[in-house]
Amino acid sequence: MQLVVARIGRAHGIKGEVTVEVRTDEPELRLAPGAVLATEPAATGPLTIETGRVHSGRLLLRFEGVSDRTGAEALRNTLLIAEIDPEELPEEEDEYYDHQLMDLDVVTKDGEEVGRITEISHLPSQDLFIVERPDGSEVMIPFVESIVIEIDLEEQRAVIDPPPGLIDDRAEIASSRDDSSEDADA
């Protein structure tokens, strides 16, 4: 099983160091010197971490074979991927690995079917579930506690309490806007 643990940012200095956006709660384990990581795109790797340090609150890494700024800059936006045991679970109760969340059915708290999680997008501010709806369209659902109110791995479902407009069809939203504008004209 593979887990995205970081994304390489810009080069730092002239000796091959890069900044990284950490995407794991265990950077000391997953991003330690000697760790060999797969990459996306795959042609960039695998990469072996030579050194790591924190500078001004950011993690800086240097990889074996990358000794200058040009080489470091060529790695920009590469995802770093660690191999994990499929049976391994996160330490915290409300934490999940991507493989645990993929293919969960998404339903509202009222039981309305929304779709199935097909992708998880890791953004700087929050993660997003990419959910394929029964009609083949997609909807993005922020993976935040106020919206995703329950993850039930035994039942293979995520229960959401979406704010108005998050999962509504565009036609329904347009219709409600038309209705409200007619009321304003009256």
C-alpha cells in the first residue's frame, strides 16, 4: 500500500536542498535520512533522503544524487510516496489513510445517497473528497469535521452534513434563485 507523505516545494540554497510540504503525521518516521521513497511522477524517483533539517519552521530535505540548485529545482511539485503495511492504522482515532477512505459510500445525515469517494485531493488548507455521483458527475466535499460528521469503516460509508449548495444540482440552485427573484419582483 502506498501513502503520499510529502510534496517537494522550491529549492533552498545552492547545495540541493528542497522545501517539502509534509502530508504525514509521522514525518520523523517517513521522512528520515535513509528512507527510500517512490515518486509521482514515477520517472523522478525513487529518491533516497540523505539529510533532513528544520529551518524557519519548514522541513528541508536533501536527496542522494542531488547536489545543486538545478537538480533540486527539477524535483519541484514531485509527490513523495512511502510503502506502508496495509494492516497499519493511524495512531489517532479520527485519522485515516487514503486507502481506508477510497470507495466509501457517501450519504447525507438524512440517508440521501451522494455517491462514492473516487479520489482524495490533498490541498494546503484541507483535504477534499472527490465523489462520483450516481449520474457520473463529480462533487468535491471538504474533509472537515463540520461537514464530514462520521466515517464508518465497518459500514464502508462517510456521513456528511453539507451546507446549502455543496451537493445540490446546479439546476436546483438555479431554480431556487429564479424563485427568489420572482418573489422580489412581486
